[in-house]
Amino acid sequence: MLDILYQDDYLVAINKPHGLLVHRSTIAADASEFALQLLRDQVGAKVNPAHRLDRATGGVLLFAFDKDIEIAMQQLFADNRVSKTYLAIVRGHTPDAEDINYPLKKENGTLQDAFTHYSTLKQAELPVPLGKHDTSRYSLVEVKPSTGRMHQIRKHLSHVNHPIIGDTTHGCNKQNKLFRERWAMTTLMLHASQLKFKHPVTDVEVNIDAAVNGEFDRVMQLMGW
């Protein structure tokens, strides 16, 4: 059963597990379960994704019960009228806060503006040697993207040399190998923790929060957070 965080006559939100695809895709033929179908069967009604989350990312995923509400919500996202907050565990000790303004390429090579702000919540230093370092440093950051480009948070944090742990595409292979071999952890440490927006029908402020899943929590405990 999916963890339903919010539901009314128009919208429903779940806490998507890491590794679960939103819907069927030709690029992921290995998958047999999808959030859209699972949620449809669980609530007994057709649902439409209102936005995207990477397969590897966990957290708040919003669906609409009909096409008009789906379009309305997608417009709110496009107009930057949805506040999105993520948690990420990254390599190194990050500064207290940082704004990342770094354009990202679309698949056709076109550059798109991309803006991400993050602030540091926690830091840790483990007595685990890696490469030329005697210890391993990590940070827990709260991330607020103001644009929604593909893999934006992953690419931006990698760009500032603080890649997300478990990111096999944009991350650090040495860190990923360390976590895989020492702690049997392969999950991407990126979690969509909150969505805030004004409801497209009722005009009421909606605030949806999602607790981190077991693997994310396990790494936080490992760090002593």
C-alpha cells in the first residue's frame, strides 16, 4: 500500500518510495510496478501525475483526479507558484547556504536557466578513510529549486562539488562504492520533503509533508543526526 499524504476531491499525494517509477516507460523495461497504477488501484479511480519525480528520488508526489486539475496544477508548477523543498545527503561540508545559478542543457542541447538554493542543516565527519583523506565528511542540506529542470538538484549539487550520495549518474563513484560495500546502501539520498501551493479549485493553502523513508533515515542515524 502506498502512503497517502493528502487527498481531497481533486488531488491526491503520496510519499513515493525510492526506486518506484511514476508511470510506465520504455527506458525502464525492468520495472513491473508503477506509482500511477498502484495508486489508481488503491483509491479506485483514475489519477494523472501533476509533476515529475525521478525514479530514484523519494517523497511527495502529487496526482490529479481529472485532466483539468492536472493541467491547472502543471501550470502552477510552470509558473513557479509551487514551493518545493527537498532533503539531500551530500559529500563534503557545505557552506551555511548557497545559491546555484547554472544553466542546464536539454536533451537537444538547448540551454535552460536553472536556479537552486540550499541551506545546511547538519554536518558529520566519520572516521572512515577514503582516497587521500583520513576521514569522510558529509552534510544534510535543505534544497529549494525555483526551476524544475531534469535532474536539476543532482546536477547542481554535483556542479558545486557536493554530489548526492547514491547518485550513480551525477555523483561520486568512490563515495557510492564506499556506501555500497561498507553499509550495503545504494539508495539515492534525495527526498522531496514538502510541497506548498494554493489549491487550484478551493484557493486554500495546501502544505504536504513527507517523512524520509527507512534507507534515508538509516544513513542519518549512521551520521549521528
